[in-house]
Amino acid sequence: MTDTLTRGVRVIVAPRYVAEQSEPQRSHYLFAYQVTIRNEGDEPVQLLSRHWIITNGEGKTEEVRGPGVVGEQPKLAPGESFQYTSGCPLGTPVGTMHGSYQMVTDSGEPFDALIGPFRLAVPRVLN
């Protein structure tokens, strides 16, 4: 799990291994992660896009960029939260993710809300 605060925007991510949709014998591991984005600042903000950096257990890195999250570009007033769940397939039983959300304030000021690094790991693979 990771919990990161940037300019009043808190991003909490809780990953989990999805065994029923994974095929270890084929080097296919699926991880889900639940994200909570909470505006703890003083003015409304809107999430415009995302940038993820995914690294598998062999050190291979993939970057994912795109508009919004799960088809939405949520606008959050102070005190509001947005929560969603997404997934990440990996070819190794362990890996990491981190990144940022590209945000804009109501006054038009852009900034990146950081997503701290978190580990993707099949249970009992790491000691």
C-alpha cells in the first residue's frame, strides 16, 4: 500500500493479487489495485490524465499514459474523494508501480499528484 500527498491531493493505492485470473504456468500474473484520490486542499481540482511506470521482476519497465482514469476525469471539491479499481498484468510474480495524475486547479494551474511506489507480489513469493 502507498499513501502520498501532493498539494493537498492524497493518493492511496492498495494492490492485491488476483489468483483466479492468473496463470503462473504461463507466466501471467494479474494484480488489481484500488485507488482513492482525496482532495484535502482548499480549492477544487480535476484529474485530467494518468502516467504509470510499471516495472516487472526482471527490471523491464513499461509506461502507460492516457486521459482520465476508468473513463472518467473526476473533479473533486475540497473534502471529496474518488475511488476506482483497475488491473495490471505482469509476466513475473513480483513488480512495482508508481506514477502521477496530471491535475488542474479551478484557477487553471496544472500540477502532478504523485502516486508513490507500491509492490505487486504473489503472496508467499517474497520472504
